[in-house]
Amino acid sequence: MKIGIGNDHAAVEMKNDVVAYLEEKGYEVVNYGTDTNESCNYPDYGEKVGRAVVSGEVELGILICGTGVGISLAANKVKGVRAVVCSEPYSAKLSRQHNNTNVLAFGARVIGIEMAKMIIDEWLGAEFMGGRHQTRVDMIMAIEDK
């Protein structure tokens, strides 16, 4: 599986740790984020990863900024993205099972790398349940067309 990753200046170190972790697990990772600590604008990276996911360039996306909030908001502006911010594994798992999220976000200033790994594992390990949840995802996605 190919995963796109994006980050701002607040999350360079965590991004590097996450990339190494994912690659150890056999995932191919495409870096859309910054590699410097110079102040930059997180919306650029949220949009890049969102567009890569929607176009099929990558299958899923992971975003990291200071809190995960701003970068996920930017990604969610891309039609077809369902980004979720998670600070613990349970919500990550259910976001895939119930909402078929395709982008995961978290904050480098909010959680540590071990929690990030647990969140990633639950998110990647979960599968969309479909059924009544598909109806709800369809309703969410229809909002973009209004």
C-alpha cells in the first residue's frame, strides 16, 4: 500500500519517525511535507496529500502539524477527502470502520511518537464496515455537492 504523508515545520521530526515506522512495516511512503523547521503554511501540505489521495496517486494519507487540526481542515476542503484528527487509537479505528476515512491527522505537539504508532496501527488495521455506514458516508459526501 502507498501512503502519502504531509507535515508542516512543527512536525518534521515526528514525520521522519512515522515514515521510518511505516517503511519498516512494508508500506511505501510518499513525502509531500516539508523537511525543514522553517515556518511554513500547513494548508499547502493538507491540500497536497488530499489531492494525492483523491487522484489515486496514494491510497491513504497521514498529516501532521502542531495539533493536526489545521492541516486536516485543509485536507477536508478537497472534494472526496474524509480526514479525521485523532489523539487516541479508538477513534482512529472507528473512523475507518464507520466513516471510511482516507486521511488521518494528529498533532506533534499533542501526542508522542508511541501514541502516533498506536493510532496508525489501529487506523490502518481497520476496515470499512459498509452497510448502514455506507448510507451515512454517502450523506456526508453529498454535502460537497450542495
